[in-house]
Amino acid sequence: KTKESLINEIESLLISSISYRLLSDVEVGAFLSGGIDSSLVVSIYSALSNKKIRTFSIGYSEYKRYDELDYAELVAEKVGTEHTSIVVTKEDFIEASEKILEFLDEPISDPACIPTFILSQKVREERIKVILTGEGSDEIFLGYDNYFKVLDFYLLQNSLDENLKGKL
């Protein structure tokens, strides 16, 4: 397949996937981090919807390095969503980390589940039961540097003869 046909196929699948998830008898909201993934989902959702959609973001009062609220609010304004941003403190994070243990099937090393939990509580207060996110696209499209490291490892491993592979 050509690059252009693959791009068209991915776009079609994204639109189809989001359309399918909008078939609901309740309001559908969206998490909006301001990153490429959630921004794309929100943009497609907005284009498919005939009403103003509701988006939700979380930011941090102390850890500005991880705070993407400015980007989320920029996307929300550009797309024209009804946007809600919440800012959490270190104390909110610690309190939520204790509560979330009741809901996890197993320990998770990804601390992103904690702000997602806090944001989900806010969404529930707003009586929204269905949320679209951009979760999973980094894994599919190799968005994390670690995936490239693993790929490099496999490429290296496949370039070695059997004797060296065994030692590796």
C-alpha cells in the first residue's frame, strides 16, 4: 500500500471508530490533554457532532512540567467545546492514590491512572457516563521512546548469528 492510501485508511478507521462510540442514549464527553491524540479525537468528535461537546482536562498546581492545561484549553477554544479544567494539588494526588487502590485489579506502575481517576470523578459529578480519550495511540503508533529502544534491540538481535544471540 502507498503512504497516502494508509493515511486515508487510518483516517477512515478513526472516524468510523469515533462515530461508532457516539451511538449512545447518554451524553458523550471527552478527555482532552492537549496532546495530539486527544486533540485529534476531540476534533473528529466535534466535526461529527451537531452540538457543543463537553471536554475535561486536568492540570497540576505544583508540577508545571506535566501540566498541559494551556494546550488543552487552546484546543477546546479552537474546536469550540464546553471545556472544564481542574487543577490538583499534591495533597489531592496523595488522597486519590489511596482511594484508587480499591478499584485496581493489580498494582500499576503508571502514575497517570491517578489523575485519570480524579478527572473521572469530576466527570461523574457532571453526570457524564461515556468518555472518549486518546489512550492507546502511543502504543499503536510507537509514540514512546521505549518502543523504539525495544525495536532497536530486536533489530540488533536479528542481525547477530546464533552463537551471539545465545550470549545476548
